[in-house]
Amino acid sequence: MEETGGTSAYGAALAGGGFDFFKFVRQPQTIVRLLSWVFAIVVFASITTEGYINSAHSAEAKCIFNQSDSTCQYAVAIGVIGFLACVGFLVLDVYLPFMSNAQERKYAVMADLGFSGAWSFLWFVCFCVLASQWNRTSDVRGIPEDAARATIAFSFFSIATWGILTYFALGRFRRGVNDVAIPTYTDPPPDHHTPYPPTYAPTSYAPTPYTPTSYNPTTYNPTTYTGYPSSVPDMQPQGDAGYQPPNY
């Protein structure tokens, strides 16, 4: 899916958003892919329904393109595989925005790019072969010429549509590589005015002054010192006169 704005990776919005069906079907890539799907149907349907006829001298059905069965088989194979690929890549385009892993998106876009480029070339080969064999067809009696011309024309149109899909896939791949290369987080510029962030500024601290009491060892008398509480008993030993041994 192509995104024209917002955060995206490989041409699709980041995972977590909802799917908008009407926006999806209006995207250029979806429209071109649907056209490729229709052109593939026309090519292989025209050959399978009217691409083989019986000649006047043989009961075996032959390809209308100069009786070259390999030409018809090649066009049918390219058309059927292209038809199935269009369906698969349409489903992949729907699922791509729900991929949270950028590496998975990269592989999906690379698969689209490689297949679209290859099928552009194969449709070109198909067009050249069909046109060449049709020019060599001398006897056109009983041949549905409209079917033959439609097959050649839509083969040519398929070259253009698959080429456009290749261009879209290449653009998504380049944007995805650039998005991954750009870091998603940058440190904020340092603030040289304040040493701390505004929300973590330390509170002011004012210590109270400490004044030690004066001590004069010459005037100190432990018997008159009243610094201890009066309720503390006198712990001075009284001698052994009042001592009583414990009874066991």
C-alpha cells in the first residue's frame, strides 16, 4: 500500500492502524494490479476458448498462431501465472501494513519487485512471439482473428502494467531502505544554562550552624555536675560489705 503521509516503512503505514478498503482500491498500485489481472484473464481465456482450431486436412486442433502449439502454451502459462500472482500480491498489499517487522516488509517488497520485473520481460517475449507467429500465419480461413488480435494487444498492455508495477515496487523499496537507515531516536541537545532538568531541580539546603559548648577541665567537678538526669541511681561501688552471694 502506498502512503502519502505519516510515518511509514516500505510504502505502508506502521502496524497498528486500521484497514481502509476504499483508500486501498483507489491507490494507483492497486488499480494497475487489477488491470494486470484483467489483461491476464483476457490472454489465456482467448487462447483456451478460441486459440485452437481444426484444419481442413487434419482432425487435430492446432494453435491459431501459425499452428505453433508451443506459442499458445507459452501465452497460456504466462497469463495463468500472472493471474495468480496478481491475486497473491493483492492479498500481500492488504497484509503489508499489519507486518510489524521491517525485515518481513523488505522481503515482501523485494518479492514484488523481482516478480514484476521478471513478468514485464516475459510479457514482452510473449508479445514478440505472438506477433511474429501471427505474421507468419498465411491461411486465416476459419481462424477467429479478433481473438488472435485481442491476445496480441493485451499481451502488449501487460508489458506496460507490469512495468508500472515494477516501478512502484522499486520506489517502495528505495523509500524503505532510506526509512530504515534514518535513526528513529536522537538525543535532545544539551542545555548549558541549567545543570539539571527543570523537573529535577534540587531544593535549596541551608544547614543550621553548630556551636559547641565551652569546656573547662579545671572547673569540672563530677560530684556537682548536673548534666545527667536526677533519676539515674548512683552507680558508685560501695565496697564488699553489702554484697550477698546468690542462692542456688
